[in-house]
Amino acid sequence: MLSPTQLLLLPPTLLLCLVIRRILTNFFFHPLSSFPAPFYTRLTSLPLAVLSLLGREPEFLHYLTKKYPPSTRAILITPTLLFFPHASSLKPIYWSPTHNHKGSLYGTGALGPTSLFSTIPAEDHKSLRKSLGGAHWSVSYLKTFQEPRIDNLVTFFVNQLSLLPPDHEPFQMGEKLAQFAADVMTLLVFGKPWGFIAHDRDERRLLSAFRESLPMFAFAARCNSFRDLILSSPWIRGLIMPKVDDKTGSGYLASQAKLAVAQREQEREQGIGGEGKMRDYLDYTLDARDGNGKPLTRAQKEAHATLLIQAGADTTGSGLGAVLRLMLEHGECMKKARREIEVADEKGLLSTPVLYEETKQHLPYFVACIKEGLRVNPPAPNLFGRIILEKGGTVIDGVHVPQGAEVCSNPYVVGRDPELYGPDAEAFEPERWLNGNEKRQAEMEAANFVFSMGPRVCLGKEIAMMEMYKVLPEIVRRFDFEVVSAGKYVDRGGVACNKDFMVRVRRRA
């Protein structure tokens, strides 16, 4: 029989034994114990989770990359997560069909109903992507059917800015551009914009509520204990997840997707809106069929309508704001880009508003500015983890990785890889995309990790690029910018924003 003192000491003794066991395992006996790592990331996933919660994860990962010699190809950033900092690792991680299995966060339900983004198994994702994919995501389709609709929004956006009085109060340009992107996505999904530009506000707090939710989900993605023990509870998820009866944010968006799917299906049953109707991405979601020819479930349809807007609005807005902010920070770049537009205008090469193909063909320096801005300040500086399932493990960037390990990279760090971008990799230098070295150009294009890559590359990538190739040259063409506050690039749980980017605009003559 244990004495009262022994009983009192038993719990802390057991806890100490567990801690010692954890330390010994992680430092000496774990399959990943041979990889370089700070002692605190080898011990627990909590440091990375806290850094993500504070918005410091990209800088921390970049710091680790510099801390270790260039020959270091992989760093252990949690006890079970290997980080690959070099561009040479991207293809073996993200293009291999055997590395298309996502981590356990996506199975907790923390990201809402299962969608293309949150599907874990590679085969399930492949089947679902095949169902939802198609020609309607291609550039040629967008140019033919959707660009005229985006043109109307670009023109409206320019007109709204033109109405501002000369002595108007400074405004957050990054927010304006995010509102433009949100109107584009609600237009393309639901058939009409929600009025972000018209009302000059964050409608139903769609953007701000999404940003506010990100740190918690980022913390959950990094902290294994929180994810596995707490977030997996349906009761806890019910307390913190958005609800369809919410009047704002993602819950409201989900309710609108639910209503839109029900209404559109009813219209189809009644034969309404068929021939001659301009099709939107909700139509294509309803058209989708799985490998057995069956339509998606109602929950899947609603989840994908919601996903398209959540994934496409704030991230595209972040990219638009980052490119413009960096161009204004580097005045010579802005001068060159503006002069390029003026020369093209003088030759009659540009429409009003500028067409996607015109930017691509006649504004190569502006295109380089867009590519460089997205490289330096990627809109989603997140960790995109994949599970190694091959028996016996695999080799990534010359490093053997055991079966069961989770591997990842990060656009912010890979975009600063000096092995690919040179010693000035951290500088904003659009000229690097125009230096005439075709081999290096191809390598940089292949390392474009802004929209992920491989089988899970963002379906809406071309929509985002069309927005950038259209609205950015058009507003630079039409307005002068007075920068009141240069602002800064800020990570919020894996999605960036342009904080305090304050400007005044004046219509050019």
C-alpha cells in the first residue's frame, strides 16, 4: 500500500517519466531523429504552432534555412514534419502521384464539409478533381466567356475610384483590391457580385471573418495534440466553427451557398435558365459527376461553392495588393511599368480595360513585376504537407525520407532560394524574369509555388492571374498614387495581407 506522500508524488513522477521517454524517443530513436533541428522543434510541435499563431512562421522558416549550411536539404520543424527549403525539392514532393496524400488536419472536420481542398487520400482527390475540373478552368475558356464579365467589374472599380474627391481621406489599397477580388469570385460563382465595390465595404464581413479564423486553424495544423485531442471533437468544433445561421462571415457564405444550390437545382427541375443562360461555376459544380457517373452530394456541392470564394477572394486580393505595394515601394519599377503602358497605348495595342492577352503580349515588364511580387510576397505562405506512404520511404532532394513522415515546403522560403534566384534572391527585381537566360527562366517558372503545384494545384489559378493581368495595369494606367503609409506584408495563419497600405489616388489626365 502506498503512503499518502507516495500517492501525491505518483502523478508528477509518471509525468516526468513520460517527458523523459518523449525526449529520448525524439532525440535518439525516432525515425526522423537524424535530421537537423533546433532542440525545441525536435521536442514538440508547440513552438511552430505558436509562431504560426503570431504570424511569424515564414520568417522563422527562412531563419532556419540561413542557420544551417546550404548543403542542408531538410530540417525537422516539428517531431514529425520535415521542411524542405530549396526549390529543387518541389517536384519530388508535389508532382509525384505517390505523395498526394494530405496530413491529418484535413480529416478533423475543422475545415468544414469535405471539399477538393480538404480531401486527404490521393485517389479520392484525383476522382473529385476529375469531376470538378474541365475546360471551364482553362485560359481560353476564361478569355471567351468570363473575361467580358470581369471587364465590367474592372471598369466599375476604376469609375468608383475616379469619383473620389481630390482631397479624399487615405484608404487601405490592399482592402480595396481584396474587395474587387471578392466581387469577381461572387460573380463567377453565384452569377452576380455581392457589392463589395459598390458599397465600399467588406460585405457581411466575409473577408475579415475569414482572416480572423486563420490563426486558430494554423495553430491546429501545427500543434498535433491540439488537433488530435481537441479539434477532433465534434462538440468543440460545434462551438468554434461557423454556422449556417450566422449573419456574417463564412457561416453566412455557407448559408448562401446552400440557398443557391437548392434554388438552382429547383430551376433545373422546372426547366428554367437553360438555353442561352450565362453559365457560372455553380452550374459547373452541379454538373460534376463522380467516377460512377453520379452527381456530387448536396453537401459537396455546397462545400465547393463556398470553397471557390473562400480560396479565391482574400488570397487573390493579397497578391494584387502585394504587387502594387512593391511596385510603389520601388519607384523606378513603377516608372518603367507605366512607361511600358504608355508606349503600348500610343501604338493602339491596349483595349479599355486592358485585356488579359494584351498584358501578356505587350506588357512584359508589368508581367515580370507581377511574377516578382508574387515570388517575394506570396499570398499563401503556408505549409503544404504531404504524407510519405511508400513502403521503405522515398528520396527527396537527395535525402532519404522514411515511410510515414510528413514533408512540406513553403512559398515564402522557396521563393528566396539563392540556388535558383541568385544572391539577390530577397530583393524585388522584376528584371530577373527578363534576363534572356531561357534555361533559368524555365527553372523559375517550374518553381512557381504561389498556387501550390502538381495534382493539387489551385483550380482557380488562371482566374487569379487573369484578375492580376487586368486590374493592376488598368489602375496604374488610370491613376497616380500617393503613398501615405507603405504598409507591410503580414502572415495571418498561412494567408498573407498587406497591412496599413494606405494611399490616395488621383485620376491621370
